[in-house]
Amino acid sequence: MAVAISFFSGAGGLDIGMKKSGFDVRLTVEIEETYCETLKTNHPEMNIIQGDIMDYSRERILMEAGLNEEDEIDLMFGGSPCQSFSTAGKRQAFGDPRGQAMLKFAELVRETKPKVFLLENVKGLLSAAIKHRPINQRGDNFPTYEPDELPGSALNFLLEQFKGYNVNYKLINSADYGVPQTRERVFFVGVREDLGAKFEFPIATHSKDGLGRQKKWVSVGDALESIEINEHHFVEYSPDRLQYMKMIPQGGGYWRNLPDDVVKNAMGGAYESGGGKVGFFRRLWIDRPAPTMLTSPIQKSTNLGHPYEDRPLSIEEYLTIQQFPIDYRVSGSLTKQYIQIGNAVPVGLAEILGKSILRLLQEITAWNKMVNEVAVTR
């Protein structure tokens, strides 16, 4: 069975998907105590360690995974912290400790030399600079950009850290693979150069209109109809927010659907600001995939309201849209539960990627066997 090592495991979206695809996840490392409780509660059979990736070495990985020096790791994977590359953050890139954790992952890949690695992060990584220049310091009156300030310099720097690997990366919309959510994340998959192969991402199985052999995107309605929930757990709207949410049409809508005589008061200062502001007073559209499951469903500008009920999405609905088992038990307060599920890779997408990686590893093994047999006959 192919051996895998997991870092930045969170609530376990990637881990579940990789296990379902056929990998033996021998070590799961997560720094947050509450997240480890979630993992241990749902996966008592797994080897889960609360630890900081910055403290790891090749020797420690082998020891905690129960591997010998001669044992090979088939896959090392993880969804590293994304805040340092998020367009909503300060974009400190690798100057932020969370960005440094990504570089540590690359260092461990170089040290342990797994056959394949998979790394997931936010879309903003593709355009981030190593050194972020504030907007108020740009323009004709300021010096030209240094190389480290150019968009994409962080991406190029990261790719350079995976020496010895053929790396392919792709921005994936989860809805294109049957997830009821238009979540966009970038995935990097690298194959060790001596194996003579390169990973190709699986062809999308779904599309917005379901053209050709592709199925139509899975909608929120499709997802919620497929489950039976006896009790919902969710955060409550404030009385002010609730009165306006009740005015949004059932089945989907947002602030532009508010009555003309209340919309300006409801929006406050945001009414005069630019942009579409689609997240304000948003009630999810029943016939579309959900937007990205965020770490909170009640943020003012990124509201995730139920299509029909006057409340935000529940923990159980978050689990469903992220493709976790409906009986998955998430530890901690409601706030921490939303964060864990919102940060996860959708389980079904993880499984699809895991199966593609495993298939490639099997092809490599079959090819090497054939080459060796030919060599022996000669």
C-alpha cells in the first residue's frame, strides 16, 4: 500500500480523501490542539501528532511514521496556511511565519524525497510578490518595482524550492469536480525527477452548463436534498441583520433585492463604495453551487445565508458542502468548527486528486518493472 505523510492536516479533508483513494497515511501532523481533537475523534486508527512543522526533520518523520531508513515515502501532502498570500490580508508572503511554514514543507520534501508531493493554497499565491508594496507607495512618483516586488515573484521563488521535482500546478474550481461549491484553490503536484514522469491533473467532470460528457455543476439544492439533518447548529444573526435577511427572496438573493426604502440604511457606508458587494445580505441561490465556504458564515460582506430559512448555514450544511460525512464530529466552539471546516479541502476533490496520483505511481512501478525485466533478458 502506498505510504503518505500529512502536514497542516486541519479537520482532515485532504487526509480523508487520500485514505479513500487508497493511500496509507502513516503520519498526520497538525499544530492546533482542537483540530487534533477533531481528527482523533473521527479517526482513532490514525497516527495523529500535535506538532509544528518547523520542528520536523527527515529523521523525526521516519521515526513517528514507523518507517525505516530504506523505506520510501510515496506521497507527502498538505494544505499550508494561506493568510500570508490571501488578497484580503497583508500579503507578507514568506516573511510571515505561515509563509515560512510552506518553505519548511519544501525543505522536508527535499530532505525526505517522497516520490510525489501535493501542496494546496489560495489563488492569491499565483500573483503574490515576495515583497508587498503598499498601494499608497505605487505610481509615477515612486521608484520602479524591484524584482521581489513583481507579481508572481513569490510563485517563482516557491517553485525553485522544489529542486529535483517535475512540478505541475493548476488553479482548480472545485465545482468542476462535482463539489457543490465554486471554491478556487491552487494545487501543486511534483514528481521526483528520477522517476521520469510528470503529473497531469484529471480532466474536469463537471461544468456550469454540463456540456459534452461533463455533468452540470452540483447545486446547493442538490447537496442539501441528499442529506437528512435532525438538528442544526449555527451562529445566530444579530437582530439588525436578521430583519434585513428576512427581506431577501427565498431561493437566493442579496442586498440588491432589498426594498428601495431600506437598502441604503441596511448597507451603511458600503452603499457608496465600489464593487459588486455580492456577499452583503446574501441568501444562497438554491440552483447554483455555493460560493467558497469561508471560516465564518456571518461576516457582513461575505454572508452565507440559508436559501430558505432565516439563518446562516449550519455546521452540518458546511460539512455537506465540503463533502465530509454528515456525522463528522468537529471539536471546539461553533466559531472554531466553522474555521476547521471552511479551511478544509473538499473531501471528494481530495479523493479525485489522490486517485490520479496513485494511478501515476502504479504506472511508474509497472514501467520500471518492465524495464528491469527487459534488462534481465538481455
